[in-house]
Amino acid sequence: MSDYLLMAISAIFINNILLAQYLGNCPFLGVSKKMDTATGMGMAVIFVLTLAGVITWIIDVYLLCPMDLVYLRTIVFILVIAALVQFVEIFLKKMVPALYAGLGIFLPLITTNCAVFGVAVINVREGFNFMEALVFSFTSAVGFALALVLMAGLRERMATARIPQVLEGTAIGLVTAGFMSLAFLGFMGMV
């Protein structure tokens, strides 16, 4: 149990998929302007990343490896992720149209979000068992969502702050992301 707790803390804070490995920065910078869209995107990423991590692990362990088809990993993983994103997109369009409209182009970009693909590959590369893959996938997604929501809160505050013209827009977003990475790096001594 303590191993799973350490893995969870590590994935959320220390090796945050977004801030430490900087995977998935497109939706991070694009959706983090409003808290409600950042929260919605975070929930969508949690759903897709957790399911993608587990499903790709199952496919790899029970289909690709036994049949010696590991060279198809990339294609299979991307197809699984794309199918899950389509499911989320259809669900949000039908059930939560305001969130669907707020996410705009960034919802389909989860398909090409390298954080989702990266977690699927890490699960396989690290040789995780099913439970480890589930915990790592879920907590990596929670770490992604946490960073996204924190960034949205900071950017909402920045909207009312006086920022030098040179740093407005993406520049201040990248600087802020850098400082957030350093702050999350401070958790490294805890584990």
C-alpha cells in the first residue's frame, strides 16, 4: 500500500507529467485562461488518461507482447486514445454543451496530447503490473488536472494585474509554468 501512495505522490507532485516532464503543454497554455474550462479539461483528461493507460496496458500485455507485435504499440496506443477522446467528445456535446463549446479545439487535441500517450508508454516501459498502471495513470492525470487548475487560477489573477507588455500572453504563461515547475520540484525532498 505504501508503494502505491509513494507512486501517487510522485506522479502528482514530484514527477508531474506536465510540470516535470513538460508533456501536454498545448492544452495547458491554451485552456488555462478560465477556471471552468480548465476544470472541465482536467476532468476530461483524468477520464481519458486513466482509461487509456489501463486499456493500452491490457492490450500490450495480453495481445501485443504474446503475439510478438510490440512494433505496433504506437499505432495501437494512438487508436485507443483517439477512440476514447471521441467518446468523451460525443458525451460532452450531448450532456454538457457549454463545456464542449468552452473547450473548443482543445478537446480533440487530447488525442494528440503527448501526456496521454506518454503515460501509456511509461506504463509499458516501467513494466508496471495492472494495479501500478492504474494508479500511475490516474495520479498522473490528477497531477495534470491540478497543474491546469492552478495555472488557470494564476492566469485569472494575472488578467487584472499590470504585466509588462513584453511578457503579455504566452510569454507570461511560460514564465509562470517555469515557476510552477520549480515550486513542484520542492516536493522532491518529501519522498
